[in-house]
Amino acid sequence: MTPLAVTRFAPSPTGSVHLGNARTAFFSYLWARKSGGRFILRIEDTDVERSELRFRDELLAELHWLGLDWDEGPDIGGPSAPYAQSERHGLYAELYARLEAQGVVYPCYCTPEELDLSRKLQRMAGRPPRYAGTCRSLSLAERHAHEARGRRPSLRFAVPCAGEVEFIDFVHGAQRFHMSDIGDFIVRREDGTASFFFCNAVDDAVMGVTHVLRGDDHLTNTPRQLMVLDALKLPRPGYGHVGLLVGADGAPLSKRHGSTSVQEFRQRGFLGAALLNHLFRLGHTGDVDGWLAPAEFPAHFRPEHLGKAPARFEESQLVHWQKETLGRMSVAEIGAWLDIEAGAPFAELVRHNVVLPRDAAPWIAVIKGELPPLGEDERRIIAAAGPGFFTAAAAALDEAGTDSKRLTKLLAERTGRKGADLYMPLRLALTGQTHGPELAPLLKLIGAETARRRFEFHAQNS
Ligand code: GLU
Ligand code: ZN
């Protein structure tokens, strides 16, 4: 029995959901669902300049579209409300006051230019850049002097000069960081907003999160966050850092690999279940290889099989899961997904010939519109059949209507052609292509009138 897990997804609403974040959201969701715990959605919007309400709305919609739901969040509330950090100032203020009373934080008056210069000097001296401790032991008089000059301080956490921070990462195993390697870090920015190190850790603790699952890029943030929690005597959640997503070439997944956000895949017509099936297997080995329905994922999720190696997102894999998903959808669902008026018979016709809705466009042209001009190979097949073949086809059509079985039988009798010699020119004249959905339903959708026009065209032009 998996112990009850309270997990969360804590996105910053600064853009559409990146696949990497969608994956950690999905794993966190699965962990909560598998264990019968809770899944929390928290919006980390303390960066007022980059956070936008429309991104937050989009984010919720994208997660719902993927098939995820949550037990607490900005849209549904919950015992730890509010769930947007921009609305949690009151709580943070109390905790800052406690840190100040304990003397583990201090105001820093350094300007961005001063900090920049200090980092440059450290780099030149071959040392890793970190806060030099400039304001750590300012006298009261010096602080007043800064304030008198109108400088607004940030608040820094005073990291002890010696000692270690240890924790067990449930993906990476035992971790140990020397405090002497960690510079004093900002817990409150000069504009009064909470820094990531502070509010991310504090909120996890006070919201009762037991398992924080996030990308590898946050591993080195964890010791700082633990120092804040320890100082405040807040409970430490467990942390696990999964390997990042990379593209097919092994480089971190980015724009140059094509689509990288959930929104882009949705807009192209990929299905939520297809995306989940691919994400489920990225940096995680479940106990089944085949397609899973969204409701089946939690039972097959194995948190102990989360990996630290980078995981490859490959669109070819996604296409595989897309086909598997389409194969399990009803005609009505396919019709809705195609989002065209052509109706159920059309959906049935093309369902095995499309991966994305745009793949249906040529078949819509086949049944409703004009065929594109034929290529050279196709013209050769038409020419080999000769005008007489198409005259006979038009005549057979008048007798058989759109009953393709009768039509081909009559045509075979009258032209002496059979097999590919019969079907290829017929299919080409009707659809402009040598492959595609079954001819019988296709002919019905094309209708006798259009079919006749297409035969006559070749009777006169080949
Ligand atoms: N807001 C942070 C991010 O989007 C959350 C990181 C975390 O999951 O702790 O990177
Ligand atoms: Zn300073």
C-alpha cells in the first residue's frame, strides 16, 4: 500500500504549460490518486511583471483538457486557500516577522549594479559567484543611512558558515550540501514580494504537501528551502527531482524541436489521452507497455520507478499513441474531433487515414470539392487505361449507381480489366490518389453526379 501522498503542481503563470511541467503535474496527480491522497494546484504568481491572469486561465484549461483534476486550487478553493501566492501576503508577513525576531534574516541594500559587479569580481578570481555578505553585519547606523538615501532593502537569509543540509531525494537518493557553499539568499524582494525559495517551500509545508515532485533544475534550490523551513520549524515535505525532458537529439526540449507546450499539441489536434500515454513513459517505467485509458493510469504508476536520466520526448512516439487513441474512439467522437460538418459516414471513412484533423482535408476535397491535378505517375496510369475505360465507367455508373461492387463488376466485364488494372485507374479518377479509404463508402459519399463528372473528364482528356 502506497502511503497517502499529498502532492501539488505549482506553476508560474507566465506562459503556456511546457511539456516538462505537464509531465511533473501528471506524475504528482497520479501519486495522489494512486495513494488516495490529495492533489493541490497552486499558482506561483509572485513575479507580478511576468504573471498574467490569462495565462492562469489558460493553464487551468490545459490541465483539464489533459484530463487532470485537483482537490484544492484557485478555482475551487480548499482548506489552505487562497491558492495564488499573490494573495498570500498576510501569511508571509507573519513568517518574515518570525524570521526577523529570530535574527536569521537581514536587510540587504545592495543595488543590482553592485551585486553584478561583485559577481564579476568573484568570477574573475575563479570563485563561484554568490552573495558576498556585504550587508550581513551592517550597524544600525549604516542601515539608517541607506534608508535615508531612499534605498529599499531586500531580505536575505543568513546561511550559517558551517554545517550541512541533508535530505533524501526520492529520485536521486541521499543528498548533502555544505552550507559554506551557499550564499545568503533573498527571501523577500525589495518590492516586498516573496522570493521563490521562501514561498514555494513555506506553502508546501503549510498546505500539508508530503511529496514535492519537480524537475532536476530545482535540486540545488532544495537545501535553501529546507533551511527556511527548519528555521521556521515547519515540516519538511519529501522532495524528488526527475530528469529533464530532452528532444530526439538529446538537447533540452525547446522551440527548435517544434511544439513544446500542451497548448500547441492541443491546437494541432493531438488528443489528451495520447499525450498522457507518451508522458507516462518519460522518465518513468510503469508496469504495462500498452495503451492506457486516463482512468487506468493511477493504478499503473510506480513512484519508485521515476528516473533521474533525461527523458526523450519524441513526436513519432506521440503519433503512435495518437493512432492508438483514435482507434478506440467512437465515430461520434472522431466526428467531433475532426470538427467538420461532413458527418458520421465521413468520420468512419477517414478514421484510419488520419493522425491529425488536418489530414482529413484532402478527403473532404475528394467528396466535396475539386481534385488537385494529377502527378506524372498517376497520369501514366490514367493514360494506360485509355478514354474508353472511363466512357465505360460512366456508363456502368448510370446502371449501377453508387453501388461500387456492381459498378466494378460491370466495368470488368466490359473492359476485360481486372485487379490493379481495374481498381487503380478507377480510384485515381475518383480520388486523385492511388491509396486511401475503402472505395465502396467513398463512392457513396462522392455521389453519382460528381463521380460521373470525374469519369467524363478522363474520357475526354486522356
Ligand atoms: N513555480 C515553480 C516553477 O514553475 C515551481 C517549482 C516547483 O515545482 O517547486 O518552476
Ligand atoms: Zn547587500
